[in-house]
Amino acid sequence: MSKKGKLLVISGPSGAGKSSVVFKAIEGRDDICFSTSVTTRNPRPGEVDGREYFFVKLERFLEMIKNNELLEHAEYVSNRYGTPRAYVQQRLDEGKNVVLDIEIQGARQVRRMMPEAVLIFIAPPSLEELERRLRGRATDTEEAIQGRLKRARQEYQEADFYDYLIVNDDLEKAAAQFNAIIEAEHCRFADWSELLKKA
Amino acid sequence: MSKKGKLLVISGPSGAGKSSVVFKAIEGRDDICFSTSVTTRNPRPGEVDGREYFFVKLERFLEMIKNNELLEHAEYVSNRYGTPRAYVQQRLDEGKNVVLDIEIQGARQVRRMMPEAVLIFIAPPSLEELERRLRGRATDTEEAIQGRLKRARQEYQEADFYDYLIVNDDLEKAAAQFNAIIEAEHCRFADWSELLKKA
């Protein structure tokens, strides 16, 4: 049976282990891919247009916003980043599940633009554990760590519109939950009801 | 983390293999149990009250309906059958996932009484395959088979309010989907949001 893919939006505090969970989950699966973003920043050496990013000029980026060509967009250090709707739709039509790793504001935009997207929040077992992990990285200043913790607490308050929560206290378990969510979402009655009615 | 169980309502045409899917899925799991129904019919030799059924008099059954003590109820060959709400709630509170194998009308009642119940429709791959399976049983008359097929077609039209559809063309796959749905439903954001907010 040919089936469309699902758009999987993942968010969660820095240090929750979002990428680790997804990379673990997609090991050996070829039906899941990450989305490729559009950006206005310049390509770095070795980066290929259409692989790391789709590189565009600001003028084109603004046009894409205006034409509803972006599922979501945001600004980061004076550069713009967005998710190209047509590209995502094409992968979904091919049957790929597309993963989008974005922040809560972006997820809110995606929910509006594509209500059938599946929103997954990935959290660490506790804020204490998050703090421990952030300190373990040893890359952030004390101020940056406090900022991240404050931000995490704020995100927890705003994440109500997500569909699922994965608590990443065990990577294997979290990855299995991620895959179970995909499996379950592919059994959504609404996706199949037309088929049944034609029976 | 202590967690409540989920109420899993399964329905589908006779011959879809509902019981086979669930029995396959719960092999080796002790966190899933079937609900025990209340009935007004007399116990058969060997049946134990509280095991096969809770046996009650009609008067008590009607009182249970009146007091909203039943999640759903139906009549079958002049006997009444129902699902005791308190019993189900107790198992859910113990952390058990409770399976309820009932018809669409009952599922509709459960959705009203317990909106958080998870409704799963199990269908055969096609009506042709269903017909083949029904004939394979060799227990039904031609008239009964036609009746079951007509009923299945009608059920397909009415099942829109179910959350999930499992197409049982492969027992292992269908059982895995059943388990994935349970796993995913235990990640429902709404079940955890209070926990996050207290973080």
C-alpha cells in the first residue's frame, strides 16, 4: 500500500538529546530523513547547496515568506532560516517521514500551516539532569547555562500544543518511543477512512 | 515513574481477527488485560463470577445503567452485557492497559463516558478477504455470511470516530502496530504536561 510520510517536528531544550534520540531511532531505517532548510547565510567551505542548506539571497527569502512557501522561519544571529514547504511536501509524497528540528515558535507556525504534522517534545528527565548535562559539555559559561535553564523552564510552560512528550532518560527507550509514535501515526484512522469507505 | 494505564477499545468486523491480534500483541506483557463484563445471563458450568463475567440480576443491571456505573452496555439474545466503570478505572489506576472488545455502538458510548479512551478499529485487508475468511470457518450459512459482509460495509461507514485503524493482513505486523499505539499513547503530551510545569 503506498502511503504518504509524516512530518515530525521535534523540539526541546538544548541538552535534551534531541539529535541523539532521532539518530538512534533512524539507524537502519531509510523511510526517515531530515528536512533541509533554506538560509540567507553564506555557504561555508565544503557546504553544498541543497545538501546542508538551500542558500538564497534575503530578497528571495522574503518572497518565500510572502508566497507562503515556508512552513516556518526564524532569525538567528542576523541570518534567516526557514523550512521550504514544497521540498517537505515532495519528500512526504514520496513516502518519507521528514524530521524537522526546530524551536517552539517554529513548531507553532508549522501547526498552523500543516495541522497534520506530528509535534514531539523531547525533554531531559529533570531540570537538575539538564543542568548536569550542560555543565558536562563544558562549552558554556555559567551565564549561558543559567540562560538555557531559564529558557527550558519557559519552554515547558509553552509546549502545551505538542502531541507527544519523550522523556530522554534512556536513549534506547527514547528512540523506541520515537519509532512507536511514527508507527502509531501511520495507523491514524483519518488517513485510511476514505479507503474503508470505498470497500 | 508511576503511570496510569490506557483504555483500549477494539472493534471490527467478525473475521477481522481482533482477538488474534490482541493475543499476539500481549504475549509476554503483563501490563495489558481484558476487561471483565457484567452480564444478566446465567453462568454456564465452570464459569466463575468475576472471572468470565460479573453475573448480576436484571434489576441490578438497570440500576447500574441509571447510576452511570457502566461505560457501555448492549443487549444480545435477550441478555444484557455491560462494562463496569469502577472495575476498569481500578485496573487503569493500577497501571494496567485495559482492552475492551466491543461493537461500534458501545465504542461510541465509551467515547462519551471516557473521552481519553483509545479507539482502535481492526479491519481485514479487504471485504473479499473477509468473505474468504468467513467461508473458511465453515460455521456460517450463506445468509449469515452475506449478513456479516453487509454489516462490515455498514461499520466502515460509521467508524469515523475511531482513533486508529489496524489492517490485519499480517498478524505479526498488526500486533506490532497495536503495541506501537499503546507505546505512543503513553507519550501523549497531555498526560505529562503537569509534570513538566512543575519542573
